[in-house]
Amino acid sequence: MVAGGTGALGAALVGVLLQDGYRVCVPWYDRHEMESLRAEEAAAITDERLRLSPCNVADPDQLAALLDVLTADWGPLWLAASAVGGWSGGTPLAELDDLALLDRMFMLNVRTAAAVAREGLRHMHAAGGRVVLVGAAAAGRPAAGEAAYTAAKAGVLAMVGTLARELRGTGRTANAVVPTIIDTPSNRAAMPDANHERWPSPLAIARVMAWLASADAWVVNGASIPVPGDV
């Protein structure tokens, strides 16, 4: 399962996993993004190797219901990955008139990651599985005006460390990739004068995530792996 699989990074991960021979389920929330992925991976949908399922992954009940059906059809889950997230910044904490922004950043980044990890682990076989999440370099190098976002992403990385302790000896692991700026059209539009060639592509990061999802990655647990490109 790849939550956030209709976004730039998530769609790249879906593509790599399909190439590696996995069957993939993508819970979707944004219909426009879903239709784009459907068109891009039409062959995998026809071959029943890709399933697109409407679901708000911030709602554990919806996610649990989706995974109940998925595992009944396909068997135990192996990978629970989340590329769901959101950024907001530019306002110092003392000037935030409404702390709803803090709630929104935690909903988009922490709650979704927690729900994916919890329900993913509950639907894995006792023999093993993988949880792969997405942090942000800002968690280790906070910037002014990004208190809510930085705190949320720091929470994701702390969750990975905690999960690694809890999963010792189970054959399951939890890890995260930690990008800076990902080379996406929206980021290029937001920073047109930056050196985009130094930014990591979604595909490059997705390949790291796919390795963390592999059986070979059993030796890595609780890692926050930097994927900054050449920034």
C-alpha cells in the first residue's frame, strides 16, 4: 500500500514497485490526481496489479476497512508506505493568530503517517513487513516561520524511531527518507530561480524507498535516511 500514491513522490514509488513485481494498492483522496495515475499506469490496472481505492487515510476506520478488503483479496500486507504530507510556512509562531495551522500540519503529516503505520502493521503477516515514511530535512535544520511544519515532520521521524524499538525481533522494520526540496513542477514554480538540477527527482527518492521496502533491507530499522540530492 502506498498512501499518497497519486502525488509526485508517491506516483514515482508506485511505478518503481510495479516494475519490481509488486502488486500495489493506492488509497486516493484527490480525484484529479487519481485520474492522472490511472492513465499513467493503465496496463497495471488492467493486469490487476494496481488497485486504486477511495480513502481518507487520516481516518483510521476508513483505512482499516480498505485493508480488510485488500488483505482478504491479496493476502497479508508487506509494505505500508506513506508519501502523504503538506507544507505551510512564512509566519513566525508568535504571529500565528490561529493555531489551526498547527493542527493542519499534524493532520497532514503525523496523523496520516501514524494511521498508515498502525493499520499497515495490523494487516501484516507475523513473518514480516515494512513501514516506510517521509520526513523532511527541516526537522533537523529548522527554518524561521516553519514551526508547525517542522514540529510535524520531527514527529514523523520520532515515530519511526519508536516503531523500530517496538518492532525488534518481529521481521518488520520502520524507516524514513528525509528529503530537502524535491524536484516537482510545483516546487520549480515556487522557486524559479533555484538550481533545479541539484534537486533530487521523485524517481530517485522512490528508488531508495523501494529498497527499504525490499526483503534485503531487513538490516535497516529506525533509520532516517537523508536524500537531499546535491543541495
